[in-house]
Amino acid sequence: MASDIVVPYEKVPAETLNALIESYVLRSGTDYGVEEASLLSRVAQVRRQLEKREVVLVFDAESDTCTLITASAHRNAHRSPSPPECPPHSNSGDLG
């Protein structure tokens, strides 16, 4: 994910954004509870998540594709790795 760019959803033409959201909800295995939600209600739900910044639109330059991902998953994917921990230091005075 080093080559991905978050695209402001507001900059995407409405028809294109709707197609991206529909594609996302049709392939996602999200559990919508006991009663299956309609496509329209799932699209509306994802659109609200975009508005709340809970979901972001990401363009991957390597694969030349756009996808939706949760904001938390995107943050986790870009979190800097922790530096390696140093071994415990011995105060015995031995240098060699």
C-alpha cells in the first residue's frame, strides 16, 4: 500500500462514486444483521461512512485501481513500524 493515494470522495463524479460504492458493497461480506439490507440502503450506509470519514476512497497507483477501505485499516497500513528494541544493558563493567 505504499503507492496508494486517498482521493477526496467529493472530487469524484457522482456516477463514478456510486459505481465504486455499489461494487464495494456487492463484493463485501459485511453482515447486515438478521434482515438483509437492500443495495440502496447499503450504498447509502457506505456514503454516510464516507461523509463521516469512517471509510476512505483509495487509489493504488501500482494496480491502477480504486477501492474503499475503512479509515482505521488505512491508518494501520501506514503506521510506521516500531523501532527494534535494544537488548537489556548489563552494568557489570565488562567491556569485552
